[in-house]
Amino acid sequence: MIKNYLRTAFRNLTRNATTSGLNILGLAVGMTAAILIFLWVDNELTFDSYHPGASRIYRLTSYITTARWTWENTPLRLSPYLRSELPGVEKVTCLKTSNTTTLSVAGNEPLAENQSAYVDSNWFSVFHYDFVAGDAATFFHQPYSIILTQTKAKKYFGDKNPVGQTISIDTIPYRVAGVIRDIPANSSFAFDVLMPIDAWLADSSHFKEDRDWGNYHYQTYIKLRPGVDTAMTNKAINTIVSHNSSDRNQVRISLTPLRELHFETNINSNSLIHRSNRKTVYIFSILGSFLLLIACINYVNLTTARAAERAKEIGIRKLIGAGRSSLFSQFLFESLAVSALALAITLLLVWLSLPFFRQLTETNIRNPFSNSDTWKIIGATLLTATVLNGVYPALLLSSFQPLNVLKGRILLNFKDVYLRKGLVVLQFTFSIILIAGTIIIQRQLSYIQHTRPGFDRSQLLTVWLPWQLFKGQDDEQVGAFKADLKQQLLAYPAITGVAFASDNLVGLNNKNSGSANWDGHDTSYRPTVYQLNADADFLQTTQLQMQQGRWFDATRSTDRHNFILNETAANEFNIHQPLLGQRFSFLHDTGVIIGVVKDFHFASMHTRIGPLVIHNHPSSALLIYVRTAPGKISEALAATRTLWQQYLPHKPFACDFLDEAFDNQYKADTRTSTLILVFSAIAILISCLGLLGLAAFTARQRVKEIGIRKVLGATVTNILALLTRDFIKLVLLSVVIATPIAWWTMHSWLEDFAYHIPLKPWTFAAAGLLAIGIALLTVGTQSFRAARANPTKNLRMD
């Protein structure tokens, strides 16, 4: 029986090679897109789940009630109390991240590693790592040890065995105690370099600072024993904090499940943990499901279109005794065969497109074919495709009555016609939603790029000076050094401006709450205020704009105690007028307000501009801003590097361009836009194949009508209008259905931006017109062939 099914399936596939090719190609493309999306979704939803007992691991999150800040850090002093006073806690471990660690091997140039961290002795008993050399016990045996990932070990030591080798961190020799496999793509802890916390605390100043309950520098993780009540544990932790911390009335600790870290959206502090948007994951889950669905719809339409070609075969089989169940099994088996062939092509397409997909999503998905979860996804996709593709065509074809078939009465039910048309409407509805979404996302990203953030980000690079450079120096010495460095940089023709500040204008996240004060201030109002320390040349170098008053003047010593507000702060603080000259206190310093700078976007456009206070303290301004002459970026960069090597030969030179930092804020949005654009094209391609199938079916059903009309004098244009009219109605219906859905979807997406474009009707009209144009082109080719056919030949087909 199976052998007969195989023979029949193969004969039908080869007999109708074009239709079969369309079936298999459309299904393979749809399955490829769906599998790639599901691989990415699976990677996102399984973040950190590979750790043993992941469901029992929690991070302690600090919520500062007075300022409404949420931090991922807690005091180091909390950990010993968790171990000794909470029997329900199985393990406690701490992590301190390091934004930049300078590593160097003897004789080689020092290099900066941005993904490094200090961990305590329980880290490897809570979290899983695969050691390929060395072990955790050796790592914790003495404080100046280091663990590298395989990639980093090869970077520093080549093919040599790195274990036992020495690597320097800020002139201190560390011994390589182990090498671990590269961190999985679905891990929140993408640290390439690990060091013991004891190495950090060996510095007496660090030790003293971290003994203070008021310093929140460490991520604390706990692993609960099975069955322990998390709510009771959370309450006990807050009791410990209230008994020991001076901030007891301002801090509330909560437990964040390990597997939720990836989707946190409320963390206010800078973090090295990569986070994603859960809404985006759900959107792409739906996208993958619909791509698979429309690929299957395409199969159904094409199979139905050629139903008449198999009518006599079915009639004869029934007359010689084939039952409906037997025919149903045969057609379902043929569907499975087509799906299996499509799957073979799909696997090849997945393998070929995976490097591009990794680059597109910026997710290092490992070889999926070695992962059991991948095969589960592939198996589920194949089963879904087979069921969707096979059940309706099998029921339809096996339901033909043999006598009606042999007499030529093979008309299908109206409900079958409406179902096929409904499926086409569904396909194009989804395609129009994607087209409209792509247009709106591209418009929003263009709006972001072309909206001036309030400063000139082009031709501007930044370089961080290490704080150790000024250790032990007073403000006067620091100011003299910076003035000298500034003059040396300005001596190069390629450099037109130099300034110092405490933070980057892009992504400014330095905030303070409760420190600002002014005459008439209601002390119950404790605003969260962004702060920036900038020198006298900062305005000209960055080309910020003043709304009133003036900027700092290097010749006025009193400006060390004066302040500049942004427009938002000036409006929200409700300070007595005239604003200029009013007393203002901030960070234990008191002066007057000398100016108001126009609002500028120091955060992404997802966030509203907050109140900003700018002051002028040279000791904490460690970020150099260098403005280059047009077309002289490489020369300015070389000049800056030369001076760096003169002053800091043992530190790696690293710089950032402000326009790149600005674009990085919207990297996730750009990635989403690109993905939707690619999958929109795939959806449209598959939808067109489905429409082509329905057009072929319609032309087949109306072949005699077309012949008669041509004999009676109808032109090719008349026939084209006749055949395309119904399809345009279907697409227009899709436009009507898709428009409100697309409007609601994109309105929800734009709500994530504090500053966004308005939704214009022309956007949805353009999406509809584009869909109509694509449909006309698709149907027109098939209709033109039918209209050009010889009417005499068609009328002889009885």
C-alpha cells in the first residue's frame, strides 16, 4: 500500500512539474522563514534556562522608593546575612561587572575587554560553565587568577595552552586558572573574562567602600531550596535590610527570577546584561506562525486549482472499489511527501541562510542541527504543514462522486470556492499589515535620524581618560593637565574643538534625587535630576543652543559653583522669576543659575527629556570631546592616538564616535525593521504563488466561457478585465480588513517612543495600492495566457 502511494505521488509530482515545483518552493520558503524565526524566538524565551535549577535562581533587585529608581545591584554587606539567616536559601553568590578591563601579555599591546566581571566562590556552584581547561577550584585558590573564554584565550595566547600563563591587568600579574567554552547565545552573562572578587577587594579603598551598606555595587543571586516560598523569603530579606541599612526606609528588595532578566525594562542603572523586548518576541512568534500558515494556504490553493486534472483518476479509482478512506489516506500521504521534499529543501536553505540570519539578528545561534530543540521545532513544523496541507485537499478530492466525474460534472461547492477566496484574503491581509508596518517603521527611523537631537553629533569623537591618571591630584593640578592637553590637541589643524565632560551626551544616565534645592522649593518635591559636569568649551564643541543666559566662563572662578538648567528643569522646578541669578544648590554646592540650555535628547527618543542640571567641576570630567574638521576624521584620530600614547603608553586607546553611539541606541529598532522587511518580502512572494494558483484554477474553470467570448468578439483587454476583476475585489477586501489591524498594531509600537511620527492615512493607502499592484502583476500574467489562448482549441475540450 505504501509502495503504491509512493508510486502515485511520484507520478503526479512529475506529471505536473510546474505546479508541483510551485507547491514545494512556496512551502520550502515558508518553512525556512518560520523555522528561522522559531529558532530566534526559542533562543529568546530560553535565556538562562540551561543552568541547573534555573527556576529556583533569583537576582535581588533594589527599588529606591524616594527616587523611584530600580537597580540590579545590592550592597555587598547583604550576602553574609542571606547565608546565615535564611535557611531556605541554598546558595548565595555575587557578581561585580567591569565595563573596561585592560589586559596585556608581555611584549604585546594592552587591549581593553568590555565584558568582564568579578565573581565570588559560589558562582560556579550556582551557574553552569563548561571548562575545557583548568577548573574553578584553582581559580579561587589565590585572588589574582583569571578565567578566559576559548575565543579570548586564543586571542591572547594563540595555540599555546593558556593555563598557568600570566596576563597583566593594570600592571598586576594574573595567572590563567581556566578556560571555558564561549558563552551560549541565550545567556545573560556574556562575560569573556572572570576574576575573583577577592582580587577587587585586595585594594584597601575598594574594601572600605564596599563595606558600606549604602553602596550598591554588586549583583546578588540566590538559589532557593526546592519548595521554599519566595514571598516569605522576599519578606525576610527586606527585614534584614531594614535592620542593618541606614537606607531602610528608602529601599525595597524584590526577587527577580533568573529567566526574567532578559526581558527587564525597568532597570535604571547601566548594565552589561543584554536585554530584549518581550513584545517583539511575541510579534515574531505570530509572524513565524502566519508565514507557515500562508505557505500552507498556497499549497491548498494550488492543489485545488488542479483538482479537475485528477477528477477522472479519482472516478475510476472509486468505480473499481477504492473507498473514500483509502483515497483520503493516499492524498494525505502525497501531502506528506510534498512536505518532506519541501523540508529537505528547507534544511538546505536554513543552513545556507543561517550566517546571514545570525548577522541580521546579531544573535550567535550555534549550529542548530546539533540541538535537540531545533529538531523538535522542525518536526512540529513538518507535522503542522502536513496537517494543514493535507486534510482539506484530501477531504475535497476524495469526496468527488465517480458518475458525476465521468460525466464531466466536476463543479465544486460554493463553500469550497468561498474558502479558497477567504484563504487568499487572509494571505493578503497579513501581507498588507506587514507592508504598512514596514513603511511606518522606516518612517519612524528616518524621523529619528533626521531630527536634530539638540547638538551636532557629526564629526565628534569621545575618549575616556582613566581616573587613575589623576589619583592624588587636587583640582588645580587636574585643571592644569587638562588645559595643557587641550592646547596640544588644538594645535593639530584637523581638530577644531576640544572639551571635557563627565558623561556622554548620548545615553546620559547619571541621575540624582533629593539633592537639588532652590528658594521657594517645596521639600516634599524630590525630582529625579540628570546631571552633567562640563567645562567652558563644551557648548561650542558640541554646538548646544542656549535658551537664555550664558554658558560657563573659564575666566570666572565663581562659575565653579554656578549651574545651568535645561528647559525641562526650568519649567518643572517652578523657580521664582526671573530665573537667572536665582540661588540653586546641588550636590552640596551652592551658587546661582546663570543660564538655560535648550532641551536636547541625551537619552533615546523612547524616553521623554528629563530635567538636567549642568555644573562645572573639573576633577570629575574625564571624557574628552574632540570635534574634527570636515573630512579630517582620520587625521584627528591619529593625532589623538599619538597624544594618548605619549601620556598613557600602558593603556589601550579606545574612542567612540557620537553619531555611532546615537545609532546604537536604535539598533534593536533597526534590526526589527530589517527583519520585518525581509519577512514581508517572503510573505508577499508566497501570497503571490497562492494567488497564481487561484488564477490558474479560475482560468481552468472558465476556459469555455473565455473561448465563447473571444469568438463573439471580446478583446484580450476585455478578457483580462473579466479575469482580474474578482481578484482585485479580494485584495480590496484584504485592504479593508488589514487597515484597522495595521493601525492598531503600529499605534501600539509607536507608543514605545516618547517622540514619534503621526499615523497618516496615506501610509495605509500606499500599502493597499502596493498590494493591488502586486496582485495585478501576478494575476495578469496568468490571465494574459488564458486570454491569448486559441478559442477553437478550448471549445473542443469536451
